[in-house]
Amino acid sequence: MKYPKSIRAIHWLSAAIIIGLLTVGIYMTPYDEANAVFEDKLYFWHKSFGLLLFIIVIGRLIYRRKRSLPALPSGISGPERKLARLAHILFYILMVVIPILGYIQSSSYIYSNGVSFFFFDLPEVIPKNNHIYEIANALHKWLAFVLIGLIVAHVLGALRHRFFDKNKDNDVLGRML
């Protein structure tokens, strides 16, 4: 059974935003003083889309609490079901925690010019503090790499079920297309 169109649209929108954020995040670090004007624009967009993703994820969590999603196909084994559930829990944890760490990082960075959300400047919730910044920066970065690994596993799993499973009912990718 396919997921509802709204869920599929939000899934692919979230995926596009996440891939964009990860790509820009890797590109813009470490900060290059020779390219400061361009990189400042990247930080602006990275912060804005990171906060947008956070809002979308909160909406997704609310939606999931109010409505049930289609069950996994019956051909998916018990261990694979547990792994899929764990992966989805980790996705949601990372999609909430990484933007929060980014917000803390932007708030506490000594040279930060604020937390941007498109046309709005949001309040900095943490006082300028290099120690807090270093911790938030490291966690933000390393959890982003964990997210990349999880995305790779997610894509490979979906492709495996689509192209290599003998039971064609296990096509979880087809349910999201």
C-alpha cells in the first residue's frame, strides 16, 4: 500500500532539504576568509533551511501521532522490521537534535551575527561562549556524518527491496514514489 500523497511529498521535500543542508554544510566548512562573503551567504541559507527542516520535522511528528502509517509489507522479516523501526527513530532524533545543535552553535559563537530564518532574525538563546560553541559545533558536525551514514543505509535498503528481493511485495521504495 502506498503512503498518502502528503506523506510522500513531505518525505521527498525533507530528503531534498537534508541533502542540500549536508552538501552545503560540508562545502562551507572549514570557513575560508578569502571567500567570506560567499560563505556568509551559505551560512545564512544553511541556518534558514535548517530551521525550516526542524519545523517540517515537528509537523511530521505531530502527523505521525495523530495518524497511523501503512504497515511494512508482510514479507519483511522480523529483524528487518526492528532495524527499519530503529532507523526511523534515529532519523527523527537526528532531524530534531542536529538543528537544535546548529541553533545553539549559532547563538553561542562569538563572531555570529545571529540566527537567520529567511527574512527574520531569531533571538540567540545562548550567551556567547566559546566552550559551548565548540561542543555544539563538534556534535552538530559528527551527528551530521551519522545522518549521512543512516541515509546511505536507508537508500541501499530501499534499493535492495526494490531490485533484489524475490518477494516483489516488499518494494518499500514503490510505496514512497
